[in-house]
Amino acid sequence: THYTYSHNNNATNCRSIIACMQILDNKLLYFFLALSNKSNNNNNNNNMLTRLNPSQVSLEIKDPVDARALEQAKAILAEVRPNDAKHCQASNLLSVAKRLGDVPDNDNDEKEATYTVSKADCETAYNNLSEEDRTCLKNLHDRIERFAQAQRQSVTDVEIPIPGGVAGHTVSPCKAAGCYAPGGRYPLPSSVLMTAVTARAAGCETVVLASPRPAQITLAAAHLAKADVVLCVGGAQAIAAMAYGVEGGSGDVSVPSCDVIVGPGNKWVTAAKSIVNGHCGIDMLAGPSEVLVIADKTANADVVAADLIAQAEHDVVARAILLSDDQETIDKIDRAVAEQVSCLPEPNKSTACEALKLSFAVKCASIEECIQISDDIAPEHLEVQTVNAMEVGQKCANYGGLFVGEHAAEVLGDYGAGPNHTLPTGGTGRYTGGLSVFNFLRIRTWMRVDSKKDSQGMVDDSIRMARLEGLEGHARAAETRSLTATPAFKKPCD
């Protein structure tokens, strides 16, 4: 496991928690939260959320990708794409998919196994939904699409005059987008919509979706999002298929190579994305999900507790963090967490309980200190439930997504309020944002010089700067555009 947590029943014994493996650029961000027998709270083992002082939160940088998963991902990529072939081989991909449980391996089944799902099957899945489920899915689709289209319209082509001509940039989508939707503990049709609909809004011609063992609701979402190709494989093999494309038995390409691959996944997905990055673009190397709530004495304990549990049920390595300037508020929320999680159904309850062991609460001296600690953590999801919540939220600098006030639940962001729910984890919110149309867009610059005479000031500056940098070839290239300088290559050589 990526986290270790030792906790003795004897409150006087040393306790330690190493929490929150997250990906930070090419490194991993760990939050080392040390608890010792000097802790101010000797009843910590009775709380759902580990109690910490502000000084007990510190950072250390570690490796970015699970080492064993990386080696396994490399082996899978080599198997599906032997000898560094241009494309993955269909037979090899199918063999790996069967071995790893993505595709049923039943020789007695008359239906031939395949690593794709047809558009017809996706449409059938959509049509077989109840009217209520179709309406829900369509509502999510429309809100996500509307927000993504607004993002796309916010950036446009630009032209400005330059000496003797014009310069500008164009905004254009990549041709093919690869979208990964996890299919582990729970089906995630919302991730299908968040990735594929956003790629469509950006203007991508081709959208490839991969999701292991897709549920019918996942296929229905793929139909609604107008995915061109649906792969029913996951893990490193799915990333390889989207990055390099898949060559069919006749030599035709059955899955196109994608220019960008986006979407969260398990440690093998993350490892494979780190391998193919450069051959194609990726959105981020996502770690376990996280939520941080800043709450004061006006916060509704039941609401905050429900939001913490909602995050904890994602995964045993998810984490829920509570910051408050009021100890009574922390205690009330902790009691509410205990009460609510006790009546959660399985397997949600067991998952949430494990994640809560890695979660914590910090009593801060003020809301300002809460903001400072939150900025240090740069959480994936940041909720602010305080007096003047918008004012407090605007003071926060680092986060993936901000949810302001009691009614702006993070779960509403999960299910399509509009902004994308694929957000930076593990402190990467300090320098990047969540998935958006911009992940699929290219800003390409251009320039044109129409008047050689009017461009001479720019030419002279270029000649001088090139020689200041010691790049004589650059200087001579500029001199060929000069009306006054004789190019050095036309002069006698020394």
C-alpha cells in the first residue's frame, strides 16, 4: 500500500501516520503527520479523525510512481507492443486483457471475445435505461458541455502588429483524444462524461474511451458523449492502446493513436501514463482523492461529516481533512462522522473506515491559519463553510476545485454542476488546474513580415542580440534581411 498507519491502542505509546501519497510533477508529495506521546489529545484513538496541531503537518518529496507498478506497466507495454512496433498488436492486447480479467476468457462461449464495444451496444445500453436514469445522465451531459463550451469560447485567435508585419496565435484542438474512466470499485459514468464531453467541446475529431469491464451505465454514458471507439480494457494495456493505437488483424488500425490521454486511474494507469508521456500528452499523474473542509462554529456538523465520508468512500487511500478555529466544531463533526459512517452500507462502510484512519482534523488559531495550512496542502477539493465563505474562499490560493458555502457540496461537482471533476491531487494544485478544454487545445504562434523596410529595427536588434549570445549563424541569418549590413558570409574569410 502507498500509505502506512501504525496506531497502538495505548494512548501513551508513539503513534505515526504517513498519509497521502500524491503525485507532484515528477515526484511524490507525502504529508508526514507525526503523533507522539506529547500529543495534546490523549483520547485520539477514540476519534474518527486523527487530531493534529498545525505544527504537526510537514512535507517530504518522494518518488512519483509506484516502482513495482512501473515495472509491471513496462512489461505490459512491451507485451502488447512487441519490439517497439508502431502500433499495439490486437491479438496481444486481447491476450493481456483476458489474462488480467478485462475480457472474459471462455473458450466455450460462442461469441468471439473482443477488446472493444460497438456503438450499437452502447446505444442499446442507453436505450435500456429507465427514463429517469436517461434524464439524469442527459442533465449531467448538458451542464458539463455548457461549461466546457464556455471555456472554449474564452480563448480565441489573436493578431497584433509587429514592425513591418503581423504576429498572432491560433487555437486549435488536437485530432484524437484518449479518455480513461476507472471501473474498479464502482462504475463511473460521470468520469466518462467529464473526459469525453470536454474533448468534444474542445473540438477533437476522434474520442477514444477506455474503461475496464464497463457497466451498462458506463456504456450509456459513452453513447451520450459520442465516443468513437470504446475499449473494454483498463490498466496499462488501455493506456498503451490509446497512446500507440491498435493494429487489427488485417493490418488496419482499429484504434487510432491519441494525441492526448486524460482521466484518473489506478497505480498501473498512472505508471503507464508516465511512460507514454512525451509520445503523447497527458493531463496529470493523479493520486488518491482528497477533500479539505475549512469550517467555523457556524458550520452544520451533519453536512460537513457527510462530505468527509463522501470523499472517504472513494478509496481506502482517499483522505478527508478538517480545519477549524473551533474545537467544539471539530468534536461535533467527528461525532457526526462516527454516527453516519456506522450506518453506511457495504462495501462503502469498510472503504470509508479505512480511509478515515488516514484522515485528520487540525485545530487552528484562526481562519487565517486554516487558509495558510490549506494552501500548503493544496487539496484536490476545498470546501469553505464559514461566515463570509466567499471572502474566505477568495483568500485561498492553492486548490483543484473550490466549493463555497454549505449548499455547494463537493458531490455536486462530482456529478456535473459544470466544472470538471478531474482535479489535481497531492499538492499539484499549487501550479496547475483541473481537466478542461485547454488540455486538448494547442496555442500555435505565427508571424509574417510584409515590409522589409519597416522591419529593420527588429532586424538590427536580432543581429546584435545573436552576437551577444555568441550565435554567429543566427546573426548572419538576420543580416540577410538587413538593408544596411552586409552578411558576414559575403565578406572575405579571415
